[in-house]
Amino acid sequence: MLAAIILVPLVGAAILGLFGKRMSERVIGWIACSTVAVSTILSFYLFFEHRAALEGGEKLHEYLFTWISVGTFRTDASLLLDSLSAIYILFITFVGFWIHVFATGYMRGDKGYWRFFAYMNLFMFSMLTLVLADNFVLMFVGWEGVGLCSYLLIGYYFTKDFANDAAKKAFIVNRIGDFGFVLGVFLLFSKAGTIFYFNDTARGIHGAFDWAMTQSPDPLTWSAIFGGGITSVAVLLFVGAIGKSAQLPLYVWLPDAMAGPTPVSALIHAATMVTAGVYMVARASSIYIHAPTAMMIVAIIGAATALFAATIGLAQWDIKKVLAYSTISQLGYMFLACGVGAFGAGIFHVFTHAFFKALLFLGSGSVILGMHHEQDMRRMGGLKKYMPITFATMFAGWFAISGFPLFSGFFSKDEILYRSFIANGLPDSWARILWFVGAVTALVTAVYMTRLMVLTFWGRERFSTSEPAPGADSVPGGHEDHPGPPHESPASMVLPLVVLAAGAVFAGYLGVPEGLSGGKITNYFERLLEPSIASLHVMEPGHAQRTPEGTPLETRAEAPARMPEGHGLERTLTGVSILIALAGIGIGWVWFKRKPLWEPPRLLEEKYYVDELYNATVVQPIKVGSTSVLWKVIDVHIIDGAVNGAGHLASMLGSTLRYLQSGLARSYVAIVVLGALLIIGYFVMK
Amino acid sequence: MQTDFQTIATQAMQFIMPEGILTLFACAALVLDVMLPRDRKRFVAWVSLLGVGLAFASLWILYTSIVSKGTPRTAFFDMIVLDSYAVVFKSIFLIGAALSILLSIKYLEIEGEQRGEYYGLILFSVIGMMFMASSVDLLALFISLELMAVSVYILVGYFRRDKKSNEASMKYFLLGAFSSGVLLYGISMVYGLTGSTNLAKIAAALPIVASANFNPFGAAAPPDMRYLLLMSMILMAAGMFFKVAAVPFHMWAPDAYEGAPTSITAFMSVGVKAASFAMFGRLFLYGLPDLRGSLAGDPASGIPSLPGWALLLGIVSAITIVWGNLGALTQNNTKRLLAYSSISHAGYVLLGLIAGNQTGYTGFVIYLFIYTIMNLGVFGCIIALRRRGIVGDRMEDLNGLMKKAPGLTVMMTIFLLSLGGIPPTAGFIGKFYLFAGLIETGNPWLVRLAILAVLMSVVSLYYYIRFIRAMYIEGETEPQPVTLAPSLRVALVAAAILVIYIGVFPQRLIDLTQKAATSPGLKTYSYQQGATKPAEPATPPPARGMPGERDRQTATPPR
Amino acid sequence: MTVLLALLLQTPPRAGGPPSPGPVATPPIYGYIPIVIFFLIAVLLPVVLLGVSRLVQRQVFEREKLMPYECGVDPIGDARDRFSVRFYIVAMLFLVFDVETIFLFPWAVIYDRLAVFGLVEMLLFIGILVVGYYYAWQKGALEWA
């Protein structure tokens, strides 16, 4: 059953890839959407079928086949459904389905229609494999699969240089992260002797996480990172997450990834793939809670990325770039949550974010299409009346991401801020700083999202309706030839917007923080997740003093204990969050209504010159090195030299080879005899 | 005497049925060749393919009805054995032959050399290969080796009007005859020392002959017979190294591979190689297992201990891997490049023999299986490039292939990645087992050898990716379109699917090869204790002596 | 010489006789008298035939007749002359079928003991050779022109 969820999109991808070229757009769209729809239905069916079991913390293994089994090393293709992966497949298939529907309209008339949907289905397959795997190797298969699809889809407009460059950049930066991930898995295997997550008695498998729970935690010291212990495992795995989830310092590929078609940005680079890093960290939570240093690194990098990217987002003109930086920033939030031990809150934010960010991206896609492929917000404005539905749905997304009360983002973001304020396992001062950074980020987020909305939908119309927009970045075919006033998108695009907007508004009610309701409404989401992820013992202020060692670790059994004393603090902090959100929206509204084209500081507009910095410190040295050393010396002198018989190393290696390989049978015989004599001599003399 | 007839008749049915069928079809191919008119000769190809198919079916029947039940049995006076080892190798040869025939049909048409002997010779050489895998007697091994070799000599020079083909054939023949002589010399010395040509008897006699104080003549100062034993072992190894093209006995390979018709290059690089390895395994794992580790000396009387064949193979495989990969780096002719690549792969396969444990043996067999499929695939893609006026064996001929034939390009990519050992292709599984086998021994030198092999397979990626770069990135150099003949397409698609299938679902093949790697008689070796322990109680083949045969028993030293 | 002769000419021991004394005794060689006789006849026969014919023939000497006969090729000339490749084909075919006949001899000697088995075996053998013969024939290997 689980296998079917994964395989149906693969079948779709295969059909489209093999025969799609000869199909009509309609058929292609139907195949692509229906395969994902089947997965979606299956996911929902499975979830509700096994709901009680999942809530009770049961792990449903589905064994398919053994891939390799040598000595102590064993890898299976086997799947795992627990509440964590269940939540993931629910929103991946659901959001994925609606994005597929959106894309059938968005990509209309494109020459590579079949190719696009083949990739999209392949992506769904890889992502679901990643999430449903029950061991690190299969997860890695999915991990690389989504990377590959991301590469293919970013470079979808392969005739455009910028798309190719962006695709390559994404590919290379991700490889750096993957390297860390692979090393982490190797180290984990050498420590735990298994690459499976959990024990499975049916197959006689030991799980790495069950192993981790038997370990004593590493101390909170920097040296633990290089100690080769569980902290090293955690840090290496996190390097993988940094690459995939676009965190500092490997975030640079994500903004460029917007070169892909907008549905791709929505699906891969906002809602699903980039959250794989968060998934992995949450999945490996039992490792992380034994590595406080790694937790701290996760929290710090998450918080820093959140603030850093948010400030850049403040200054972008390209509507998709704003959303890209916003995504990076929100991913930072999720890692912040994981770093302070609130894995459940992090996943909850992943969940709500999937809805509102997919919505915002699709909305921006609708705007871009309506504007005839214009992405620059300086040439938009006043679109409210042309695109009412897009406006209304994006409005919901705007309030959700800004943390406006009772929208979905409000609940998840509030939970994260609260949990970082009381972060246990971290020194108090650190916790306060993390909270403060998170709060400032929330403010900035509200401001830049308001800016985006104001620039796009309100104010003066800054576009001309007579000529096609010059310098359009994105080139889905077919629309350039009919300039005219902006228009609302077709139904196939509007419907997904509406559905996702509903999600953006209501998804938060699955996990209302218990502090808010005073414990009257159970935080269903957190209760559901609790059995799947290990957590630090929840330490409420005033409830128990932190032990001097700083890391009181309990298994999840104790976690659900209710602590009503903390609710007062939580409510206070919630009040602060609401104020921040309102303030942010207010500032943005007042400021950008008045000066929509206000020039932001150059430093922000140029993204802190990070790309230039990387260019100067990494890219150029490699380029220079490869030009002057690899090319000019190695390639010209050694490789080419060998061919020409004139190189340095070649004269040692190549021409010796050549000399021996004279083509004369008698010299071959001589060499054979010589070789045999040498061997005999060696053996006899020894 | 009537029992003999019955025995042999039943044995023929039970043991060499596939070979018998192939012989029949090989003869039929020859007869058909002269009977059919010139433009109908491709019919012979289909007939031979049918023969291979029938042989495969009968092999399968033999396997399910005999081999998979109980211990292997010997036949024909202990000359032939039918065990999983033989069956797996035979299936490798049959798959290789079937794919090669499919690759050849269109190619020979283009070359204007469509003749029936070609297929007849392929079948004859396959018969030789199959006997190589199942013979457990030095003489039978040698004769089957020659049957294979002579057929292949002719096939290499099959293009009579092509000078390169003639030259390649001549060189291959001269050097092959030379190496056969070397091998035969080794065989004769082993016979002289142990008094038997039967591998099981040789293995039984070895501990006595290899002991430091073996003194058959009761001389006052016993000569150290171990040197003679080593000498014969080295000579046999040298002969086998030649056949599998291991450095320094590889010199013929690039020339022969380049000159031979491409379809024959493909067939040689997999069939001949796999068969030679099958024989290599029989000789060394079944016949000379006790010569693996060092031969104990006698410190009391100042007799040194001597190294065994594991050391020899280790050094040769290390050199072979390095040499083959470095040699491939600078080649521009794809056939020559693949010749060097196949040399390096021979080095990898040797690793399985060196490891001496179950994982290693599994790797040894499984790698040959996989190598057969993926290498035939690559050659098939190169054959597809042969068109009117274009030979298709230069690197430039691949340029811009993606635009001309995307399906072919994708399949070629799969095969190349598999050769490079990238998951999820089959090549990864093979390499994984070989390397894992070495690492499992825990011997520091063998672990170093594994690291070297891994590093060199990274180097090999460089030249495999050169192909990929040419196909995807370079612009087209000539406009002529590439079309796939149906037979070639079938072969390539089947090979590509197999490569991916084995890469993703390897377990079935692993089970099969593991059976081969644990066939009775194969001895595993632990480098930790340095002791030999039989995988199962070594079962000497049930002696079924020929009536009236004077049994010259294994040389038993007088005590 | 005499020792060798004595060794060769000794009679084989009776079957079921006492086993040889030592495990590594020199393998006895015996029973070669028929072969010795065969050799003698083989040497004598041509000598007698040639001798008799020389005695009784009428001798006429001509130029052509005095030249050594070598398969129709001029015996005097450059050693690196090109030969017709057909010589080799015929020679090889001769060799193959000659060897086949030799195989038939031992088979014929113990045919009575091999019975049906021997017959079937030899039919198979000859059958394969017939295929080869047919092939060579159809390929035109037997025609000189």
C-alpha cells in the first residue's frame, strides 16, 4: 500500500517520459494529475485507516525487498509509516496535487509540456521515497532523486543560460551538503552498525535511533563536534540539511532556483523538497537530543538564516525572489525550532508553511502570467481589480505568513517563538537571544510581505498595457504575443489557489498551542507527532530548575506531561507576537503605500554581496586554479601531451605505455616472458 | 559393458545436454550457410539464436532438476561436474552469446560479411566456454580452452579483406598459442608432482607435496619440491593471466580488440574473459586451494616459507587495475579505450579470488555476470554507430549523439555509469561485493588493495564521463542520422533493463551467485588465522573409475 | 641396447599376478614385440618395393623427368615465391580426415567390446565429420580451379 503511493507517480513519470511526446496536453495533464491524485487518496486512506495506531505511536513497516546484505551491512527497500511520515505524505501529496493542477494551466502551450510533467511526477516519486524510507540509504536515494529533479526542473528552460547556470549552481551546492550527509551516514553506521531507523523484530533489524537512545548524551562543548561521536554524526547530517534546505552558508542556490517555472518553485523550492532537511533532522531527533552542541548549532544557524534572509527579502524587486528569500527565512524558523528541541513545532511550521508558501508562489505565478511574464514588482501595482481571486487568496497567504492572529502561520510561528524563549538544553541567555532574533524576523517578515502585497495589488498601475514587458525572466511559451491588460487566470489555476488559501487559513487549527487555549483544546498535531520524535523533557519556567549539566534527557514517555503553570508566560509571549505581526503589517502598509518605489539600502538589495563573496573566495580560485593549473598545466601539458606524445607526465606514463605497446607480436612475447620471469624470480628469491 | 553405454547416455542427457544442443546447432549453422542463397544468410543468425535459447532452457531444466537438489555430481570419469558454479557461468556465456548474436546481425550486413560460419564459430566457442566452466580435469579444461580459443582466433580475423582484422588475428593467435604452451607446461608439471589431472585429487595431494619435507624418492638431502610446485603454479597463472588480459600479459588485448570486428570485440571482452575466469577459478580455487597462503617452511632445518598465489594475484591485480585505467585515459579510439577498460575490469574481478571469502567469491561471479551485460551494452551502442562510411569507433563519432538518438544515448549512459560502478546500476552491486569481500578479510594489505581499487574506479569515471560529455555536450560533427536495427534495439533494451533491474533488485542474482560461491569443493580462507577451512566437508568426487583403468593414485609419500 | 631390447621384448605378467613390490617402482614397459615387428615391416616394405622396381624397370631419362617432383611447382627459384593458398587448404583437409581415419583404428580393434555404444559414438563422430566435409565441399575447398 505504501509502495503504491510511491510507485504510482513513478509509473506516471515513466509513461510521460516514454510516450508523452506524442500525447496531447490534455492527456498529459490528466495522467500527471491522476497519478498524484491516486497517491493523495491512498495517503489519506492510510492515514485514517491507521489513525489510532499512528496516534498510539505505532510504526508500520512495509518490507519490499532486500537490496544488499553483506556481513553486518544490510539495506532494504522498505518503508515506514509513522505519524511523522504520515503528516509529510499527507501534505506532500495534497499540495503536490493542487500544484500539478495549477501547472496544467500555467504551462499551457509550452513545447516541453510532457517533459515538465514527467519530471514533476518523478519528483513526487523521489520525495515520497525520501519521506517513507525506513533507512538512511533509501532516504538517500530519495534525497538524490529530489536533487536530480530539482536540477532538471530549474534548468527546464535549457535554452536559457541563466537557467542552466542556476541549475548547475543548485546541483553543485547541494553536492556539498550531500557529502556531509553521506559522511554522517557512514559515521552512524560505524557507530551503530546499522542504517535503519528503528528496530524491526519481524526482520531482526536493529535501528540506529534505538541505538542512539541507549547512548549517554555528549557534553555541550565545541570539541564534541570533532570527537567522532554522536555529535559528529548529528553535525554531519545537519550539513546535508543545510545544503538541501538552503541554510547559511549554502542557501545561495535557492534564489537562483527561481529560474524554473513557477509551479516548480512552489512545489519543490517552497513546499516540499527544501523541507527535507527539516524532516531529516526531526527524523533523527533521537540522535540530536544526544548531541546538545549540534542542537545549538542547528538553532543558531536557523535563527541567523531566518533573520539574514528576511532582511534580504525586504529589498528584492523580483516577486519570486522575495518569496524565495522568504522561504529561506521560514526554513530558518523550522531549524530554530528543531535546535531548541521543539521538533514538533518545527514540523508544524513545515506543515502550515507548505500551504501558505505554495499559495503565495502560485499566486505570484498567476500574477506573472496575468502580467504577461512580468516579474518585476516595480512594473506592477493596482492589480487588485484585474485579478480579484488571485488577490483574495494571496491576501490569506499574506496574513498567514505574517503571523496575523488566527491564520495558520500565527499558530506555528508563535509556538516556535515560545519554545525558543524557554529553550531547554541551552543556556538562558542563548535562549533569549534566539527568541529575540526570531521576533525581529517575524517583524521583518510582516514588513516585506506587506511590501510585496502593496506593490503588487495596490497603488498606481505602473505598467503599460500596450507593449509586452521587456526583459521577462521566465519564458513559458505562448503568451508573449497578446499584450493587453492584466487578466485573471483560468479556472485550472484559480481553483488550486482557493483550495490552498483555505489551507493557509485553517491548517493552523490542527495544532493550536495549548498555552493559548489554556489546555482546553489539545494540540492535536503535537500529540500526534510526539510518539515519532524524541524530545527533550519539556522544561517550563517555574516548573523545574535546569540541572547544572544543562541537558536533562528523558525519553518521550514523560514528554506529554501537562504543565499549566507555563501557560501564563506563553500567553504573554503570544501577545508580543501578535503585536509584532500587527506592527509589521502596519509599518509596511504605511511606508510602502506612501513610497512604493522606495530604494532599499544597497547592501540589502545586493544580498549582502554574498554571491560576490563566494565568487571571489571560492569560484574564482577554483576557476583560476582550473584554468592555470588543471587546464594549462594538467590538461594541456599532461593529458593532451600524452596524446601528442610531448607532455611531462605523459613521457613517463603514456609514452612508456606506447613504447611497450609497439604493435609487434615478438616484443609482446618478450614482455610476457619478462613478466613471467620477474614473477618467478620474485617468488623464488623471496 | 552395456552399463557403460547406459551410463554415458544418461550422463550425456543429464550433464552436457546444453552443449549437445549447441553442437547440433553449430553444425546446422555451417550446413545452412552453404545451403542458403546469399541474401538469406541472416536466417542462420536466428537459427543459432534458437540454439542458444534451447541450450538455455535445457540448462535451466538441468539446474532445477539436478543441481539445485543436493550435491553436485561428476560424470564422464570425473571429468565433468555439474554444480552451481558451472551453471551460473554457463548462463553467463549463453546470455553473452545471445546478446552478441543480436548485436552482430545488422553489423555484418553493413560490413557485407553476413555468413553462417560466423554464428557457427560463436556457438563452437560457447561450447568450449561451457566445458571450461564445468571441467574438473586438467586435460578437459585445456581442450575446451583450445576449442574456445581457436574459434575466437578465426572470429577476430573474420574480416578477411581488412588488414587490421588480419593483423589482430595473427597477433592474438601467436600470443595465444604461446600462452597455451606456458599453461600446458604448468599443467604438465602439476601432473608430474601430484600424479593426477583431476582437480580434486590434485587438491588432495597438495598438502603433502607442498610440505617442506616432501621426499618422494627417499633421498638423503631432499630437494625442495615446493619451488617446483610454485613454478608450475606461476606458469599456470601466467597462462590464465594471458587469457583474461591481466598486466603484464595484456599486450595483445588493445591490438586484438581494436582490429577485431566490433561485435567480436564485444563477445571476446565478455565471453572469453568470463570463461577464462571460470577456468581460473576452477584451477586455483578447486585445484590449488592450499597454495593460496604462504607455504609453511621448516625453520628447524632452515627451510624458508614461500608465498602463495594470493600474493601473486594481489600484485598482478593491483598493477592491472592501475595500468588498465591509466592506459584508458589517453585513448581516443573507443574500442581501444574499452580494451584498456576491460583490462582494468579483469583486475577488479581478480580481487574476488584474492579475498577468498564468501563475499569475495560472490563478487567474483556476480561481477562477471554483470560485466557481461553492461560491456555488451556499451559495445552494442558503438556498433549502432557503424553506418555507411562511418566506422564509429572514434570518440568524435559520439559527438552530439543526444540530439540524433536520445534513446541510444540514455542506454549508453546507463551502461557507462554501470561500468563506472555508480548506483543504482548493476555495476555498483558487483563492485560493492568485490570490495566488501576484501575489506571483510580485515587484512591491512587487502584493505589497502580495496582502497586502491576504489580510487582507480574513481579515475575510471573520468574516461567514462568523457563518453557522456561527447554525447551530451559536444556538437554534432557529422549529420548522418543514427538508426537502430530492430535486433540491436532488442539486445540493447534488454541489457539496459537488466542492468537497472539488477541494480535495484539484486537479491535474486545474489542468491544465485551465492550458491555458486558456496559450491562444495570451494574453500574459503581466513586471513586472520591463516588457515584453510573447507566451506563444506570437502567431498571428493565419487570415484567412478573406468573399468580396467589403472588408477595411478595420488602420490603418497613413503613414511 | 641389449637391455632396452630385453625390456621391450619381455612378456607381460599375467593378470592377477602379484602386485609390484614398491609404490614407486619403475613403470614396466613390455609387450612391444608387435610394434617392433610392425616397424621392421614398415622399413622393409618400401625398400623391397623400390629395390625390386629399380631392378626390373626400363630406364628412360628426360629433362622433365629428372627434375624433382614438387606438386607442380618449379622447384628452382626464389624461396619467397608465392604459393597458391589452395595447397594449404588441401593439406589441412587431408590432415583432418587422415586423423579421423586413425581414430577409427583403435575403435575397430575393440569394436566387439564396445558394442552398440561404440557404434553410436563413432556414428556421432563421423556425423560431425560429414558435416565438416559437406561444408568444405560446398564451399568449394575441394575444387582446384
